[in-house]
Amino acid sequence: MGSPKFEVRELSAWFGGKRVLHGINLGIAAHQATAVIGPSGCGKSTFIRCLNRMHELVPSAHSEGEVRLDGVDVYERGIDPVLLRRRVGMVFQKPNPFPSMSVRENVLAGLRLTGTMPNGREGRDQHAVERALSQAALWDEVKDRLDDPGVSLSGGQQQRLCIARALAVNPDVLLMDEPCSALDPIASAKIEDLIHSLKQSYTIVVVTHSMQQAARVSDLTAFFLSGSLIEFDSTDRIFTSPKDSRTEDYITGKFG
Amino acid sequence: MIKPHTDREYENELNKLRERLLRMAGRVEQMIADSVKALVEQDVQLARRTIEADRVVDRAEVETDELCLVILAKRQPVASDLRFITLSLKMVTDLERIGDLAVNICERAIDLGQDPPLKPWVDVPRMAAIVQGMVRDAIDAFVAGDVQRAQSVVDRDQSLDDLYTRVFRDLLSTMLNDGSKVERGIHAQSVAKWLERMGDHATNLAEQVVFMVKGKDIRHVAKPDDA
């Protein structure tokens, strides 16, 4: 597998006094898609939000333990969370393009916010926009509509626009929190297809409620339950013969 | 210990599949017994009835396959459910083949009709009893998820092969000594061969049960229990 992109050690997280993650240990392989599955409230979203320090943005939330990105603990003193989030981008459940911005401005928004915008020079802008939209498999559909509002696109296109926005800043890792739950099957299939091609350049972590989606898109699957990591293995293994009976019960639909 | 699926309709479909397989296996087991009984007791009527019963087994194969496809399409089963469905698809094929072999024996029983046997049937009924036991235990192991019992079926196949070798040698020497016995000898040898083949199918069933329970493929492995 090579050295992991992320090495998570004894990671625990709280909202106020409520502990939502219990000592997670997990390595996330580079250039692989890792799926995180589990029932609502199992801590899977909190887990990925700890990877780019978004968890701490919630008032009263905190975490303990180590999250090493290429060997460096992202919780070390001196790590700038803003720069971290540039390396570890995120796509959310509902497409959230900036409503007042055009398609083009949406793609460039991340670059502007992080101050890495190539000085608004027309040619370089154009290059960055085309590259990000192409990687997000959206370029052909929107190349003639770059100045239309981002929110004028369809839901599936908006989600790919958000992926393009995340890719524009050149991250190492893309975290996706239920990226298809608001999309129709065709738009979902496009995102899933995209995940396969993005693995070449990025490390992908995708949280999903859809077990079938996890089975389709990921190389590795982590199953969370009540804030604990129950099982982590190759996706092929998890979906054909998981070792833990709790994983088995969850993926075969035997709950409660 | 065994939890039902939250979706009860899905649970019902899986139960229906399980019941169909059991019924089919029960029919096949009966066919093995009846075919050899028809042969030994020279009961042509029983042979004909048994051939007739094979149609039900053939139909069960088709219906079970259909049910498996519907479940695969609608439910996208995973893990033990997936192993159960794929196992079912294979099991019906083995069961159906055993039924066909029993039909072959019945046809020989009809051909031989009232001809006196070369000598009293001894090893062939013994082989039939072993095969029947193997099929029954493979199915019981399947129902109970009992790996040990499934393994015992795999182990018993050797005794069946040994019996077949003995029958073959006996018949060969009988035929060499008396050319007039060749035709009946060949029929008898075929019957023994088919029973031996049934044993191979029963072994397949048992190996599939081990896979269903443990998620571990023991086919074509020298020593199966290195888990």
C-alpha cells in the first residue's frame, strides 16, 4: 500500500461534553478512494471533519489524538488550518456554489480566498478554470456558460462545480461528505465515475450512506458504529466476507 | 444469534429460496434411493415414476434460478447474503445433475428389466446409501451452517471412490471370464460410475456450504482446514 497519506492515531472527538469518536486508528492510503460507512450518528462525518480541522469550527467542539498528513500532525502548533484545508479540500452533501458568483468566479473563489490567485491575470485565470472544470468532468457542459450564475446549473452540475472549486486550489486530498445524497442516479453516476478518475491525482475519502455506492467507488472501506471504528479492510473483503458480525449486520440490512 | 433483515419482504424472499432448495434436495435424495431400489428389485414401474419425478426437479431448478436473479437485481445482496445467493445458483445445478444421474440409473433398470443380475447387488446399494447420506448431510449442513458436517461430506467422498474402484475391478474380471456377461456388466459399471459422480456433486454442495458459512473457498485445495 505504500506509506499512507493520513495516519490517524487514537483520535477522539467531542461536541461539548459528548464524546462522538473513541480512539480511532486508521491509515488512509494515497491515491485510493476510502469509503467511510455507518449509520447516522456513528461519527463518520465528524471523523473526516477532523482530518482537515473543520470539526473545531463548531463552538464547543474539540478533539484529541494525532492526524498525520504525510507524517506531520495537523494538530501541531504552527499548522495553519486555512492552509491545511487547501491541501485537504471538502465537498458537502448539498451542492453549495456561492449564489452571487458566476461559474467562473465559483471555480476561482478558493484561489482568491487563500490568496493564491494568480493576480487576476486573464490568461492564467482561464487556464485554472478550464483545468479545474475539466478535472471535475464539467468543462464540456459549461464552457459556454462560464459567466452564468453558478446556481443556474443543475444539481449534479452544481456538485461537480463544487468539486472543481475544491480542485482549483490543488489539494492533495479530497474529502466528500455524502456527495451524491441530493443527486439523481445519473448525476450520482457521473460523480462516482469522477471519483475513479480523480484517484490518479488525489487521495479521496468519501462518507456515504449508500453501501452500494461505497462498494462501487472505494478501494478501502471503514465501518463506524457509535463513534468507534469497527472494521477497516479492502472494499472487496468488506462486501463479500466481513470479519465482524456488526459490519455484516449493517451492510446486509439487519439493524436494531 | 441470527438476526433477521430489517426489510421483512427481503427476509421472506431469502426464506423462500432456502425452502425451495430444501424441497428440491429432498426430492433428489428420494430419487437416489428409488432409482437404486428400482434397479435392485427390478421394479420398472418405480423406475418410470422416478424418471417422472425428475421433471419436478428440473422445474425447481429453473424457478430457483429465477428467484435468485430477482433477488440479485432487486436487493443487491452483499456479504453472507451474497454468498448464500451465489451458492444457491450453484447448488441447484449440482442437485439437478444428481437428479439426471438418478434418471440414468432408472433407464438402466428399465433396460435390464427382468434379466437376472450378474450377481446379487451388494456394493451398488452400499454406494447409493453413502451418496444419499452425503446429499442429506450437505443439505443439513447448509440449513444449520454447520461447517463440520459439510467437511464430513467432503471426507466421505473417498470411500465412495474406493467402492467404485472395487466394483469396477469385480465387473472387469467377471466380464473377462465370460463374454456373455459383458452387456450386463457394462450396465452395472455405468450405474456404479453414476453413483460415484453423484458423490462428486454432493462434495461440491458441501464445499459450497463451507464457503457460505466461512467465506473461504476450500475447492481444489490439498488440505482444506488451514483456516
